Amino acid sequence: MKHPGFKVMARLVQAAVACLCLLLGGVCNPALARQAPASTKMPQVSVALSTDAIELGDSLIYQLTIDGVSAAEPPANIRASGAQIEFVGGHDESSRSIMTINGRTTETSVLRYIMQWKVTPERKGPGAVEGFAFDVAGQRVEVPRAAFNVSEAKPNPNFTLTLESDAKSAFVGEPIRMRLVWLLGNNVRSASFTGPDGGSDFDIAAIDPRGPQGRGRQLQQNEPYRSVPFLNGEAIITQSQAELGGRAVLKFTMDLVVTPRKAGTLEIGPFRVALDEVVGQRSGTLLDSFFDDSRKLRRSVVTSNALKLDVKPLPTEGRPDDFGGLVGVFSLEAKAGNTEANVGDPVPLTVTISGPEPLEALKAPNLELQADFASEFKPAPEGWESPLSAVQVPGERTFTTTIRPKLASITEIPAIRLPFFDTKTGKYAVATSAPIPLKVRAAREFTAADVAHPGSGTGFALPAATASSLTSAAPGVGANSESLDALRDQRVSLLAFTSSPTGLLLLIVPPLALLGAAVSAWRSRCSDPAREQRRRAVREASRALAAASNDAEVLRALRIALAPFVGAQPEAVAASDPGGAGLAPEIAERAESLLRTLEAGAFDGAKIDIGGVKGRARELLAMLK
């Protein structure tokens, strides 16, 4: 007879085994595993502002933190009330830790991705980055609203910012030179300029004060220039000396050009500069290293005055029919590549236009609208081009094209017209180039009639073939003689081909094959526009590389080719981009190596073998095709 306690113990053991089997079955049994619902952790989103109180003219950082993922696409529907918002970038801040205590190892993983935006308020009062929803890892997440308040900047006696203008009135489209003058009575660590971009009322641009050879080059520490953020780009400011409050101070000048686009009274400004003012030294601690910045900083915003500009409309009286909207005082010079040509031969033509900056939107004259050109010359179908090797001189732009003379009676390339509105006289005027002497020779035209009617009055005749019977030649060297008499006239016409199936195939199949190839090429371009864009970029880069004469121009050609592959503008392509662009490893390594070499020459002054890098660049372009 068994003890009652033993029975109780046996039942407890059976119950424990049953529970263990149930648990193990739920995990190990595939059928049960398939029935178990899958659990997906919802990403968690939080937002933060670098500050919730800001002065007008300054910027703040809006940060979006997503826990549960290591990567995410920036949302496209983010917007800020009363402010401009610009995506700064995102980075992975995931972490993984492993801890071992008494032989037991514990691993912890945290997934986190952070994105940031720069927010620049445009008016005083309350503002906010509005709430929105977007998809992260297949889940829809809600992002809360983040509010901030904007106040007017308080005056700072250590700094002044003044907007100056060369004129108080202008015509629509007339460029007006202005200046922002900044006086610094104290040291600053950083500065950023903001202000109105004009919208549809006016255009505004910063002018690089350096000469043609200095533009586009990295600034040197001993030069009297500095680069600062201005609106949505960069501006070069000039350093000099001035007086503020009876003492000598630093003076920085930003050259501007304002082009009004509508008539009436326009307000230009005010502009603002946000800066970190050095106000002292902070006390050091034992944790500070030798390289730590011990300066004590204070954030400050300096506001300029605003200027009013009286803008008058352009008159309609006396406006030339071919007026293209140029306002200012312009001149035009033309040169021809050669002074002799046959009818139909290409003649290189170059024009240089001088006028007030900015000239980025300047276009060369339309030769087809000039009657004397249209009747005597045929312009190139691709029109005017800007030579890649030309150095842009301030106030000048150069364009090149080719023209073909139509008649042998032409004795000169006529004057080229460039209508403009002269702001000094208040009337329309026309800049003209000097006529260029050109000697044109008649070109002999050879037509099918010359072949069909040999010996005609055209002065051209084919020798007539005389039919003769072939006979065996006597043995010897004479058997190897040649003669036109051995030829027999066996002319074949296209009409004869249609009398046989083989002839019809020979006539029909080649055109159909060419048509099919053309359709296939067209469909390929339409189905893959990105591939066509990359091909165009490589072709453009090949032309730029052929004309390159220094390492900077080779670097520019290489960036043109790589831009569509890395998804960036040419000027933003860097040596770190090809590795993540999905290129073949060999191509990416070649591109990175060549970019580093060229960037070293551009920024560090390293000596570069121009012939060697051009050869390497040609090999890389051939691999990208």
C-alpha cells in the first residue's frame, strides 16, 4: 500500500510535466507556431526644440527621434507656421551592449534614428512646427506639434548692421547695387545672415568681390575675405577697418545687387545677422582637455535698417520688336573663327556681351530674328553655347556658335543687334557689333542628274563603258593586264528589285530593322529615364573633360558624371559619395580615389599631374557608360 503523500507528489509531478510539455509544444511545434500571432513593436516618436524662445533673425533646431528603427525616410509633409524649415540630415544612434556577470552574458540592443531640421522664423509672435503623420517601418505614427515664440531682437551696442544703396529709384529690371555694412566692436565665433528674398517683388543676390581668378577658390586665412551663410546660400564678405564709438573696429561689407520685378514703392530689408558674441572666459574644470573651447558665448541678433526703392515701369514708346528685357547699359563685340569659307561651310562665331551684373540669366541675341542674318546665313540648330574653358570676367559673358553662309555673294558677317533699355537716358537703345569681312566661295553641287546624263552641259561626265567580249589571253605576263574594256554595263534599278521576292526582302527588311531599332531605343529611354539621365551626364562630362586644362576643371567634369549616380547636384559630389551609390565596387573605388586626389589639389594645394588624372578620368567615364 502506497503512502498518501507519495500519490500527492506524483500528481504534482504529472501536472508540472504537462505544463512543461504545453509550453514546449507551443514553441517547438511548427503548427502551433504558425497559429501564434506575430507581434510587431510600434516605433515610438518624440520631438524636441533646441529652444522654445527665439529672436527674429535667428534659427532653431527641430529634432525628431524615432525609437525602434535604425533608418527612416524624412517626412515630406512637415511644415512650420510663420517660418522656413530646411532638412539638415539624419543619423543612426542605435547602440548594442554586452554584459557578463558571474559567467552569465546579457545582451541589450537599442534601435534609434534621429532627424533634424533648421527652422528660421519669418515674423514675430507664436510659431510652431505643426503635427503630422507619416509611415515608419510600415507603421503609421503620429508626431505632435512643437510650439515656439519669436520676439524682436534687443539692441547690442557692440555691433551695427547698415543697409546702403547706390540709388533711391529704379526701373523695373534695373540692377541696383547695395551693401550690408557690419561693424564688430567685439569678437564673434560664428555668424549667419537672414532677410527677405524679395519673392515676386524683387530679386536679390550677393556679389563675389574677388577677381575672376579668385572666384570659386577656397578662401585663405590671410585674405581679407570670409564666407558666411546668406539667405539659402553663401556670401563672400570683405574685411576692412572702421570706427565705432571712437575706437577702431572690424568692418565687414557684403556687396548685393537688387533687381526690382514690379513697379511701385518696394521695401528692401531689414536684414539680420545672428552671432555668438565672446563675452569672457569660463572657469576650467579637471575634466577639460587642452583643446576644449573655454570662451564664454552669448547669442545675439543684430538688425539692419530697411530702404525704400521707387520703381518705375518701362515705357512702351520706342520699344524694339526684338527687345528681350535687358535693362542697363550694354555693349556687344563679335569675332569670327575664319575670314574665308565655301557656301555651306561652318564659320565659328563668338560674341562677348558687357553689362551690369547679375548676368546669369543673360541670353545671346536670336540670329533668326535678324533679317540680314536669316536671308544670308543658317545658324546652328543647337544655338548659342557658353564655352566651358572661358573665365567669367565680372560684367561680361561670352557665347559661341557656328553659322553657314548660303550665298557666294556674301562679303561680310553683318552687325549683330542687342536691344536694351538705357537707364541713363530713359530710352531704348541697340548695341551693335562691327561687321566682319568674310570671303565666300561658290561650292560645286554634284547631283544625281550629273550621273544620269554623263557629258551634259554641267561640265562633268563619267567615262562610258564599252561592252566587249572576253577572250582568252595568250600565256605569259600579258595575261595579267587590266583594262576598262573588260567591264560590262549591267546597271541595276530599284524597280528591277521589285520583280523578285529576294529583291523585295532586300528593299523592305533594312528599313524595318532600322525602324525597330529606333522604336526599341525610344522605349528604352522612356522606360528608364534615370538611365538616360546618367548617359547624358557622362556625355556632358566627356566634353568637359576634353576641354579641361587644370585639375579644378577635371574635378568639375567628374562631378558632372557622378551627380545622377549619387543623387546630388554636381557641386555637392564628394569623395565619400560613390561608395554608397550602388556602383560596382571597382568603379566606386576608382571614383573615390580620383575624387580624393582632385579635392586635395583644389583645397590643399597639392601638386597634381594633369595628364595622369585626365587619363584616369577618361577610364572611369568609359566604365560609367
